[in-house]
Amino acid sequence: TRYLRVTPSVTGMTVEEAEKAAGDAGLSVTVKGSGGTVLEQIPAFGESIPQGGSIVLYTDEDSKEETVTVPDLTGMSLSAANEAAANAGIQIRVTGAALTSSNPVSPDPGYSGRDQGAARNGDYRGLY
């Protein structure tokens, strides 16, 4: 849809080049680490995310290894789940009923086993 954007390939670019490429695609960036070159990105090249969404850029090896605790988002409203996820340092990807209703969210069955415990800082979790 017109509200989704495809993530550009920014791995290997300088942070400044990556910021420009993301901005040109209607996306923002969050930089992790102190390097000047993007070593890895989340989401990966070619994935669809909402317009205005963020690409996490890892610029050194230490930043690629950082983890955060994934909160239990089950039963929250979509806006509350988005806020809790952002506060924890993760992003959410919404599919199914959560896109079109005010029902409480639940983990996306396609993300089974990935939605609890630790995640890389900036990683995505699916909500349904």
C-alpha cells in the first residue's frame, strides 16, 4: 500500500549516506554504535515497513550484540503496545486483525518462539 515503504540497502554506506537513503525512502534511522560505516541494518533490505518507520543501523561489532528484554504485549491496545515496544528498544510489525480493529493485540503466530526473552536492540516483533 502507499503507507508502506521498502527498506533500502544501506549496509556498507557511511552513516550520512544511509540517513539520506532512508530519508529519501520516507524512513528514519536509529544509529547504534560509534562507527562511521553501517555494518548491518534491521529491517533487512527489501522488507516493507510503515512510512515514517525506522531502520536501525549497527555501526560497530559491540552494538550488533546488544540485547533488550522483550515485554509481554499481549492484551494491550495497539498504541500501548507500540509505546511499550519503543520504550524497550524494539519495533513492532502489525498484521491481521490488529491492523483494522481496536481489539487487544497478541503475538503473531508466525513469530512463534521469537517473541519472549531477549532480542537485539531495534529488532522487530510481530503482533496480530
